[in-house]
Amino acid sequence: MQIMQSTIVVNGRLTGPRSVELDEPVTAVDAAVQVIVTPRQTSQGQSMLDFLKSLPAGTRSREEIDRQVREEREDWGN
């Protein structure tokens, strides 16, 4: 019996010495997997916009960000 192997490449980040957070879900596999860690490096020619798009989504709401901006402005002392 030959087992067909397929490779699914998903970017992510280490969130601890034994934890990985994936950038997208993997639903095609319901079995033990092998994880190979290859650090990603941004290229010199990568645009700032591409770099920003590659970052994970934030967890703060618009209201939280607006509140922080308002508090920072209030601390400026006019």
C-alpha cells in the first residue's frame, strides 16, 4: 500500500516554543502532520504596502483606537 503525500504550505508564526498560529485555516487534513519551520525574510525590494498586508490583523476595534488617539491628543497639553 502506498500513501499519497501532499504538501500544503501555510504561512504563520511561532507564538511560543511549542505553538504555531497559522495565517489561514487548514481543513484538508485531519491527521498527524509534520511541521517544518522556515523563517521568512522580507526582501529588500518589498514595498511597505506589501509588508503591511503581510502582518496579521489587529484585535482592537475602531472605537478603541479612536479612544487611544483622543487620549494621546489630550496629553499634548495644548
